[in-house]
Amino acid sequence: MFRPLTVSLLFTSAFFSMSAWADSLPTRKQLPLSVAMEAAMEAVAVCEKSGYRITATVMDASGVIKAIAKGDLAPLHTLDSSRGKSYAAVSLGPNFSEPTTSAIVARVANGPAFGPLQHLPGVFLVAGGVLIKSGDDVVGAIGVGGAPGGDKDEVCAQAAVAKIADRLK
């Protein structure tokens, strides 16, 4: 009588152990706060050297703001534009396999997706957003707003990503 119960308990225990193992939580790389802050500060510093008053916003891979650096005398609207560019890069970049918002815009500008994408809440489809990657994994994005043209914003964002690249491996 105890033998069938023992076998049954062993089978049930093994089943739940395998089930728990199969449903384990996924692991993912994270962008450390210190690195996000360094990237934001670097973007501001690079743009300031060119005379641009900008704001840089860094988000993690899930679109949560990790760091904001508003340069001295940067206009208020740069907070919104930098956040929107960062959000556009991190939310759309992986879907389109594009590393920058300028590349996303170039890809969709003449297609039917552009209209709906540019009206997504929080998305600012303008050059100036750059993905932050660790190998092939997206760990975040940086958006820069305030230079006289998104192309100039993007140069500062790319310089910031280059500055932290060695700590993303």
C-alpha cells in the first residue's frame, strides 16, 4: 500500500521540479544607473562644445527613464524632445532592426506605417535617438534634443554611446 503512494509522490515531485525549471525567470542585461548617467552627461558635454544647449534622456530597454541631463540654459521643450527620441529608439528600433531614430525615419518615411507611428503617444520620430546595446542585446536608448537639427542631436547621442561602449560588454 505504501509502495504506490511512494511512486506517486516521487512522480509528482519530479513533475513539479521539471515544471518549475522550465518556467524559470528569464535573465536579461541591465543598463546600470551610473553608466546611464555618464552617457547623459557626455551627450550634454559634447553638444555644449559645439554651442548647443540640449537635454539628454537615457531609458532602459523597457522604456523607463534612467537618467536625464538638462544642460545649462537648455530650453524647456528639450526635456520632451529628448525623451520622445529615446522612447522612439528603444520601442521602435528593435522592431525595425535600426540603431537610430534617423534610420527608422528613413525606413518608414515614405511608407504607410509613418503616419500611424508618428502619432503614437510619447514617440518623437526625429533624428537624435540612439539604441544602447550590449552585444546584440538592447539595454536602453539615449535621446538628445535641442541642437539646431536632429542630425546634430544624433552626433551627440552617438558620442555618448561610444563613451560608455567599453562598459557594455
